[in-house]
Amino acid sequence: MSSDMQVFKLPDLGEGLTEAELVNWLVAVGDEIVVDQPIAEVETAKSMVEVPSPYAGTVAELHGEAGQTLDVGKPLISIARAGSSTGSPAAAPPVPAGSVDPSPVSSGLDASPAVEAAAETYRTEEKAGSGNVLIGYGTPGGATGGRTRPRKASISADSVSAPVAVAEPVMEPAVAGTRIPGKLSAVISPLVRKMARDHGVSLDAIEGSGASGLIMRKDVEAAISAPEAPAAVPAPRVAAVSGVAAPASADAGAVDSRTGLAVSARTPVRGVRKAVAANMTRSRSEIPEATVWVDVDATALLEMRAELKKRAPHDTPGLLAFIARFVTAGLKKYPALNTRFETASDGSQEIVGFDGINLGFAAQTDRGLVVPSVRNAHELSARELDAEIRRLTAVARDGKATPTELGSGTFTLNNYGVFGVDGSAAIINYPEVAMLGVGRIIDKPWVVNGELAVRKVTELTLAFDHRVCDGETAAGFLRYVADAIENPGGALADM
């Protein structure tokens, strides 16, 4: 390794994370970058983050492509020191596997004007960031140095993990002795094949509109939007059977041996979904959980909030914030539910208590279910809790919540009533020991002072780890929160 080359390895972006998915490069080979400039967007098991560079200089090599999962501690980017000859801005970017080199291939003959024009078309469009070049190459969006944001494209699991067969170069009759960019579907990027396959388009039927038959993005899009696009020929996939690699049909349209049904899709489990799956599996396998529930008359709480809203229409906490305030007060009274159960390597076990409450709440996002937590929630009023819940929900849905915000909870509040259901046998958010769920609030017949009335009723469900407490403690906490909801004025007066 040259002393002029600085290699930045993927750091641990959270507490003990071992890998991250590369979502998008924010720089390109040849860019001049400065210290702390964001160079890539990566998705960890907890959040989407931008990775800043600790070095300044010229980008010499990008170690990975969008869609790949990278291990912590492995090279992420190589940067040439300022003033060194290595990795100058004129350095050509690496060509993805399975793609056609946009420059002419030397064969002992001078490249024809047509080939030169095709190559120049590619270079011009790449510099301009037009998006018209072949899908899979990426366009840096400008020829100058500094931060760039290439066009994003999804990558299938097959294109990342399976070897891609690259066809031998085929001579075009008009320009023998050279390879021409585009035109030949057998050597187009796996991303192009995936795009065409997903939309039922045959690459063999596409005529490139660029110089010398260069297939551009607009050609693929035009084929997709055509009324009757030719069906795509599925690409073979390598499958391991009894330890032996054998060709298998593509997932789309393949028949499942167990059900006899055609497989419509295969979705890789990664990112947030992978973390949720591992966490839920560990919770179910390790925690002997029990569940208690109770119906609650929330009429008084709704009436109290309605009165507050009349006085301050734009500064009244939501119902979840009031319930969160009751939960933190209840956890102070029943601290066993705000603990963690730990087993040491020697088999000894401890129940770890905390001097404070980090209240997590389940938030549904485009990336899946996440649980950001309000730190030191026991110190906040209902209005302050409401503001923090709204803030954390927004950053979580934008994929910008930090690992600390997503991984430091001590108790979780789950409002699944927004999905229109009454109750749920929830899985505890490991390594916590309890979760309180709140169902929808609906009109139900209720006995009030010996008479039947229609009231606003919800159901509270508490799942708890039976190792840290018995049913009496769990029921006591649940009843405390229920009583506070039924008599919010009296409860808040004592808090």
C-alpha cells in the first residue's frame, strides 16, 4: 500500500454492530473531498446514516456497490493524499461486473469514429449526470470535485451474491475489431437485467438509441411503458442442492416444491427487518412472558383533553403523551418492570435496575417497525413527552434516528390502536422485560353508577417477563395506569 493512499475502513456505527448495507455512494472516483464530508449512506440494523470521511484528498477507489452488505472493519474507501499522483481526478471509475466497458477495447486497430463517438457520448452523459447512460454505471452528477449524489438503483440479491456470467465480446459488423458499448443484452449490467425482468421486458428486443447502438436508460423505460412488451427470458440462478451447486430456474415463475404454487418473489431479510427478526426470535426463545389485560373507560381522559384543546388548540398533548406520563409514574411505583434480566457467561443471573426511565414507543416506518426511546422520560411533563414523541417519530420515519435513540429503551409503550385493533399478545422488546399495549378507543356499553351508559373504552395489555416479577406486580402496575386513565385529573394532581 502506497504511503500516499489512505484507506478508511467501515466503522462500528452503533453498539456492537458487525455489518451495514451500502445504500448509496455520495462521492465518485476522482472527486476531491475534505475531512468530515459525507461519502456514503449506509443502513445498519438500527438506522440510516451518512458516513463522513476522516481523510481529505482524491477518491481513488470505492470498495463496494450499492446494495452490498459490508462488514465492519473492512475497507470502505481509498483516498489519495492531496498532491499525490495516485487516484488523480482523471482516474476511470471501476466498471461493474457484467457491464460493458464504455471505452473502446484495444485490438491493435485504431478505434473507428463511430466507436469514439459512442464512448464520448457515454463520457459526456456520465459527467453531466443525465441519467441516460446504461443503468448500473451510475452518474456522478458533475465533473467537478466535491460531494455528489449518484442516482439510486436497487440491486437484487442475485446480482450481489451470485456470480455473473460475462459474455465474450462480439464484433459489430460496421466496426470489426472493437467492442461497442451497449447493444448486446448478454453483457448488460445485472441491474438492467433485473429492471427488465421485473417488468417483463426482453432485452433482446431493445434497440439502443445512442451512438453505435448504445442502450440508454430511456430505451429501457420506453420498453417498459410499451403497451405489449415482449416477455423477458428468465436468467438462470445458481442454487445449492445437497451441497452441490446446480442451475435452477429464476425465482419469478419457479414452482415451489412444497406447495406446488409459483413463487412470486423472494425478499432478502436485511437491515431493520433482519434486526427485528433476530430480536423477536431471541425474545420469544429466552423470555418466559405472561400477559395481563384490562378494559378501561377513557371517557374522562378524552373529555379532559378536549377542554385543554379549547384553551390551547395548538399546544395540547396527544392522548399517547398523557398515557406515557401515567406509565412513567407507574414504573416508579413498580420498578421491577423497568429492569433487565442478565445471564453471565458463568451462568450466574442478575436483575439490573435503572435510576431513571427511557420510554420506548413503537413507530411504524417505511423501513419497518422501530422503537425510538424518550430518554429520561420520568423527568418530562405530558407536554414535553408529546414534543419528544413527535420529534422521534419524524426522525425515525426519515431513517435518521441514531443508534442511541433506537437502542436505549428500558420499557416500551405500543399504541397498536392506530391499526384499528383492540388487543395484542405482544412480543417484549428484548432485552427489556415488559411492554404495555394500548388498543383502539371505541364506544361500548359500560355501567356507570349502577346504570348502563355508552362510554369511550380501550383495552390495555401488559406483556411481562415472569422471571423479574409475579402477577401481583404486573397487575398492580396495569391497574395503576388504568385508574389514571379513568381519573386523569386526580392522577395528574399526585404526579
